[in-house]
Amino acid sequence: HMDLRDTWHNSRFNHACVMRRVADDIKIPFVQVGIRSFSPEEAAYVKSKGLTPFYAHQLHPLKDDWMDEAIERTDLNNRLDTDGNHSADGIVGPYGEKEGSYFTIREIWSPVQVLLKNLPDHFDGTLPIENRFYEANLNQCRFTWRLLTVIGMKTLHTVAQGDLDGPSIAPGQQGNLRIPMSGKTADFLELTSVGPDGSELMRWAWPLRGCSIDHGTAQPLPIGGNYFHIRAGDSSWHFSEETGQLLECSVDGKPLGIKNGPVLYAATKQGSLDFSSDWKAVAGKEGANIVIRSENRKDGSSFQWTVKPGGSVALDYSFAPIAEPLTYCAVGFDLDETSVQSKRWLGDGPFRVWGNRMKGPQFGLWENEYNDGVAGECWQLPEFQGIFSRINWMQLELKNGASLRLETDYMNVGVLQPKNGTKPEKATWAYPASGGLYLFHVVPSIGTKFKQANSLGPQSDPVILPGKISSGVVFYSK
């Protein structure tokens, strides 16, 4: 750091003011080397005094990232040893492995900001943007855009693309960037900003509509006349006659891994909450569908399963409101972790999110193999477990050869139980103690090595949900 602030925390003798005292009071000539972080105040001071610091990127012109240090332990099967959390900074690994916070920092600190998270329903190509450069006008920047669609759930196809000159927006001001959408349809929009020096500043992406996927026409049939036990194409679904919850499901005799749901999980600062399990279920045929409805006798919660032609199984739920501030809230199922091999999804990625770290991941087509990576300790990245935001669809590949796909209305989907390091200190989180596949309505926040999540500001505060906890998901199998 430059440490050139005049005051910091109401003191002229704070550690952030050391070099300012050297310059202004002691008046000793000095040169700063390896500077990687400074404030607007310090930047203005450097310019006014004609100082010429040597910045970190100037010392390593061929490297894009700053890397943590680690000793490769030949006595521990060549494991990279960072002495627990004493060396790792949680941004990049020993070989430049980008961790989740790398992408968060990149988006937050980008000198070009797009001032929306999601596109409006009738998006006309206008994006509000802000110039956070200290000196450069955005007309010195360039933008490239692409309209992309997903083919066969595996391949990205460019529908349209183009280059744009940056609009004239002065430092600290806001304006609009206009993308010629040309009336074309696509699954998502990608935008890249390029700075005055030709380097990429940031890449964003936003969903435009859901993917169109062919689901077939097989008719759902009750097994043995029991509408709680259904065959839909090659899959079978068994529901509880008492509660209506899913007991098990399989395709071609291979278990699909999920069962025992839906279940409502929620917690306050004081701990997890308990909910009524007094359900009453009814089932029958409605047109071409088989429908199972369940209502809670005590709190008015309800959910409905609809098994449709083609083998799709839709769940719609509406749980009673919770008046208390929540550290997390999710509707979920059990999922056998040992059965999962990989996942592919259309949504934000490639990294998971936390309630106080939603920025960074971008919308796109992503996939990764199952791993037990732990940020800052074991660099199998991106981590497999955790919560992934704005999910249009996600497909889980199972070790038995079966596949389970879920489609949501851009929900936050939790996959299995996130692992933590051996000595996380205060870098912990609240999370359901059971289950393995979730739709999160309140995403839990994460602490740091030095501070617990509840002391990290408004984004880390518990959340009061307005009204009932309602949404839905559609399952497919093969």
C-alpha cells in the first residue's frame, strides 16, 4: 500500500499515514516499489507531488495474477503447504488458480460498472453504466457484445455479435450503452469492456430467456393403480401417501439420488427452526397429468407434484411466512453425495456464491467434476459444493450412469454440503445440517479469517422474507 493518507481513523499517525508523514513532515526523499493498492486521495497526492511509484504490475509484466506462496512438501506427497490459513489469501493459489473472490474483486473494482444485475423483461439493448476511472473518459474504451444460445445443453452458438465505441461519460458520471439487439432471440447476452490500454476490464453476462429443451411425450401411469407410485417414461417416482413427499426415484432401475423432500430449512442467529410435519396428501389424474397435492394441517403450507407427459416432474410449493430475520432459508431434498460425479449448468458460474459475495460469477454454460476443494487450502477449483445463482437448468451426472436435471426460474441452487478448512477461524457460515439439493430463498453469508459474517455489513445481515416462501422446480431424468 502507499500509506499516503493524511489521516486514517481520526489519526495522523495511523499505519496508513506513515509515508505521508515521511513526505510532509520529515521530508525525506523516497521511492515506493511494488504498489498494488491505493485510495483516490493517495492517487491525487501522488499526482500533485509528481511522485513516480513502481506499481506491482510493472514488476511482473508477463503475469496476470498475484499468487499465494506455498512450499511443495516432498515429505507429504508433494502437497502444497500454505501453513493452513497463514499464507493463503483466498484470491489466487500457488500456481495462479483463480478462486471465487478473484472474480468478485474483479467485478467490484472494475472501473466500468453496469448498474443492473438482471435485464428487464422487455430489454431493448440499453444498459446503464458508470465511469469509475479517475481520469479516463469512457469514449477511450471499447465494448464487444455477443448474443449466445445453447445447443443440445452442451454447445454455445453465437447468434449475433459486434463492437461498440464507448459513450462519452466523464469520470464519476453515469450514462447509457446501447446494444443493437436486432430482434434476434438468444439464451443470454455477454458484454466485455476493454480499457484505454487495450486490456480487458470486465466481462458480464445476463440471461435473456429459458432454453427450449425437448422432453418427449411418454404418458405418466400409476403403478398398480397407485397414484403415489408413478412410472413416467423410463423413470419411476414413489411418493409418501401420508405426506406427499418424494421417497425415491429412479430411471431404468438406477437411483436418481434425491429423496425425502420437499423439506423447509431455515435458521435465525439463534439456530435452526423447526416446522410442522403434519401433512395430508391426495393424488389423482387430472387430464394427461398425475397430480399429488399436500397441505399442512397446522400452518397452511402446501406443495404440489405434477407428473406430465414426457416424464417431467414439476414441484410447486408455498410454505407459510416466517416473521423472523433468517441467516438462511431453503427448500430441499436429500442427495447422496457419494453418487454424484459431475454437474453442468446454465446459470452463474463457475464459482459458488454467498449472501455477502454475490458478485463475480457470470451467467453462462459451465461444468465441473466432483471435487473436495477448499478455497485457500486445497486448490481443486472451482469448488463443486455450494450455492450457484441464477440457475436456468442444472444437470447432475451420477456414477451409476443416470442423469438428473432440474429447471428453475433462475433460482439459487445449493449442491451438497460445502466443505471448510481445518482452521477456518471466523470464515464460517450457516447452512442446513441435512439434505443435499436445495432451492435457496436466503443465501447464507460467510465470515472472514478475522470477522464473523454478522459483523461484515448490511449484505451479511439476516433477511426477513416478505410473505410466503414460494417457488418451483421441474425434474427430468435419463
